[in-house]
Amino acid sequence: MQKVVVHIGAPKAASTSIQSFLRQNAGRLREQGICPLDKFLAPIEPGDSARMGPQMRSEEILVGAGSAAEKTASLADLYCSAIGTATRASGCDRIVFSAENLARLSAERDIVIAAFQQVARRFDLQVVFYARRPDVWLESCWKQWTLKVSRASPAQWSLECAEQGIPDFLGEARAWSTSLGRERLFVRVLDPAVLWGGAVLEDFADLLGAGDLDRDLPSENRMLHPALLRFFHRHADLLFHGPHDGRLFHWAESARLFAKPGQRLLSAAVRHRVLTLLSENSRALLMEFCPKAAPALMGSWCPSGTATVTASDLGPSKPVRGLALMERLAARGLSQSLRLQGWRSKR
């Protein structure tokens, strides 16, 4: 039976690095009988600049018209057809693809999982799920998406999410495990104590059964300087056109306006509070799905003691006194510059 390895995310948990890793090593993987797929579920040819990222056709099905059963059938047909086509075209005995939007952490999860239940009836399916420590995951989500559409500070937003049980990595892992069987699900946790940087790529290669791969990748999704992110947040109405508008981030990254090592958006007290709110789920996730790594992670994922969150930890950032108008003018000028740059690129 054809072996298929699917990396489902979660978002903000090394997905971009894994996709770049697959693209960069497409030739070496093909030599070892492994065919990686791009975001369109097409085989990545060696040396090809394949486009990676979320699988948008699956998004169209999920948000489109139709019942849950119809969407499940459409998704299953999409994946099975793509896997079959890739197998015939490549001659490989293993297929792998990565799409972080498959780990829904949302209402559509049951539809996605039901579709992969049907995939598992036709192929030897293995599902890989990487989870990230909750405080770091929330911080990353805020800087990537939330700052563009919400007036809440990173601390306020992160604590509100944690109070609602977000992120629910445990629920995601249990849902996939219950539906597909524990033997098909491989849960890994991202933390400096066990998997970080290039180690996650080595771990993923081991799951594929691949060796001699290039792990020397450019840094992916490095955090921009916290002061710059707060500036973006204060003037999001001028600078962004929705949560997925990445023009300003690309400009800032090209200018190398990155945070220094160790710089964070959330204070130590806020981090402690987030982890405490989610500690019960985190403890269960580690014990049920990552028992070998649990002893090394329990202290950082489920901290003891208490920490006092102060008003200064929660409050939104403010411009330097007396410079608010100048800052607003600068934001307007930057917005116009980006608009002009976009207009020129389309000509």
C-alpha cells in the first residue's frame, strides 16, 4: 500500500521551515523514493521553485457551499486523486506534503479529519502534528495576524485566548488520534529543550525515513523588533488591508529590522499566567502523546508558583509623548510608499 506522510501543522509551528526544507531537498528526496508535493498538491521537481504554503483548494471547499458530507467527499477526492497522480508521475513509494491549514483548531476540523479517514482506507497514512509552547505560539500569532485587525495589546489578547483554552493542541491531537488511530499520529512539541531550530527538520526527516538532507536553510519568520511591531499595531488602519497582508512585513524583513536574540513581546509574568491557564491541557498533551519528552518539558510548559501581571504588562503601547502626530504622518507616508510600490510591480 502506498505510504503517505501528511504534516498538518499547527500554524506557527515550523510549518514554513518544513515546507522550505521539502522544496530545497526535492531532488535528494526523490532519489530516496520520496515525492514531496507543493501547495497545489503537485510533485515538486528537483530544482523547481515550487510554491509552498496553505492548500488553498481545500480552503475553497471548506468555506464553500454544501453539506458536511459533501465537503468531506470533495476533500477526500482531492487528496486521493493528487496522491494517485503523484505516485504514477514520480514512481516513488512515499508521498509527503505539508499544509499547516489542515490542523484547523476550529469548527471545520471534523470535516478535514473525516476526509483523511477516507484517505487512510486507500493509503498507508501517517499524520505528523507539531505543537508549540502556548505562550510562544500566541505571541507568534499576534505578531503575524492579530496586530493587523485587533486593538488588543499582545498581552491582553494572549490572556483572553488562554482563558478560553486557546490553543487547544490536546483537543486537536485527541481528535485525530480517535478518528485515525493512535498508531497513525505522530505528535511532536517544539521547545528549545527538545526540538528547536534545525532539530525539527532532522526530526521530520527521520519520520520520512530520509537521510543526507540539506538543513542549511535561511531563517524563516524571524520576529521583527518589538518596537516596530507595536508601531505597526498602533497604525494598522493605515498600514494593512486584512490579516494576511504581508507587504509591510516583507519590507521590514528586507531591511533586516529583526528583534535581538531573546527579545519578546510578552513579559515574563504574562507568559507565566498564560502557561498556568493552559497547564492542565499541556500536561495531558505531554503525558499522552509525548511521554519521552515530558520530563524535560513539564517545568517550562506547566510552571509552578505564581506571577503578578501588572497594568504595565497589559496596556497597549503608546508613541513617545509629543510625537504622536509625527508618528501618524510617518505611518501614512509608509502606507503610500507601499501602495506605490505595489502599483509599480503590477505594471
